[in-house]
Amino acid sequence: MSQSSDIQFNDGAAYERLMGRWSRKVGREFLRWCNVPAGGRWLDVGCGNGAFTEEIVAHAQPSAVQGIDPSPAQIDYARKRPGVGLARFDVGDAQALPYGNAEFDAAVMALVIAFVPDPAKGVAELARVLKPGGLAATYMWDIPAGGVPTAPFYRTLKQMGMDAAQPPSAEISAREPLERLWRGAGLADVEMTEFRITVHFIDFEDFWQANTLPVGPQAARIKALAPDQVDELKRRLREQLKPAADGSISYEAVANAVKGRKRG
């Protein structure tokens, strides 16, 4: 997947704490919903640090799994995961997959589609590498509706009169654009669903530290803030997040998902 220069995911360990733990929770539900028969050959496009690839290996009973991501550092992290087993990894672009036609039984993007500069081209590539009857699917945090786990930062920065850096195709993560995208690619049996999870932190410091790691759109925006602006951001977040009696912080994240099959 190509990424704009100010939105990078090059630190596998940082991404794991920022998003990997939440993406795995949704990813397991997504895999069950995809319902790909055992023994399939999978392609994980925009695999990042391998968090979702590991879920495919653990829960989908694949015969083979291929991961691909534009970040060499993320791919290096993915290769070192103890649970990736039979998975293999390449560095490459979602818009120009280095694979032949009709190679895979399932081709998926986990939290990726909004970061692809030309989503239609990315979905066309998913369809191209699928065998007839193969499944193309994605899930993505509903960014326009504030469904992403980092939404408190985006919302508070906006209240301060600042725009947070957004993925290049953030609008595609809403339900209707995703469905149009899949139908526009000529995929059959298109279905939609949504997944809701609870995002939980032990206290405000846990929330702040996890969400200010040097990875993702909000990191670039926070890095550009003056010290007094950072202080104001922290103050506003403390006021709005409303910790529980034990100091913990919980709120809901929402992801939209779409799937469809390549026509035979």
C-alpha cells in the first residue's frame, strides 16, 4: 500500500500498542464473517506488522498465506512474529500487486483501504489475483463517524481549531462508499456488516502514551504542536474522556466491513 509522506506506519512495535491489539479483536470477528473454507490460499494486503496475518494463520486453517506491505520495517517485524508459521511476506504496493492472476482463494485488506490513494485500483487488484469464486474483503474503522480508536484525539484537535492528518481516502471507510466500491469492482454476492469493540485503557497515562507513539496520522499532528498546545490537548482530553471510578478509560470503536466474490 502506498502512503502519503506524513502518514507512516514504520514501527511495528509502536503500531502493536497503538492499534494492533484493537485490530486483532475486530479481525477475529471479521475472519469468522468471511467464512473461507479451510485449506484456502490467502493474501493479506497491507499486512503491516503481521497482527492480522497471525490471526489468519491461527484461525482460518489456510494452506498458504502471503502478506504484503510497503514498509520494510513492518515486514521485518511481521517475519519475526512467532505465530505467523507458514506465512510469507513481501514489500510492495496494494495498487500494483506482484502476483499473477487467479492465485488466491481469499484476498483481504485489514484496516488498509482508507490508506490506499486510489481505492478502486486497490480493489481491482484484489479481484485480479483471486481465483473465480474467491473472496475479496476488507474492514476499516468508520473514520467519518468517529469510529477509529484514536477518535478522541481527532475530535479534540478539531475543537482546538486544528485538523488532524487523515488517511488519503478516509471517506471510503463509511458504509455506503465501501459497498459502492465493491459493487463497482464487479464483485458478486456483496455483503456489508459492522463490528463494534470496547477500547480500554487502565488510566489516562496509558491512553496518552499508547496514542502518542511515533506512528500513524495523529503522531505527525501532535509532533507539530507547540508545548502549550500539547498541554491544552491533554487537559481537554482528560475532561472529555470521563474515567471510571478506578481511573480506567473505555469507549467504543466501530469498523465497517464488506465482502464479495469474484465472478466465475
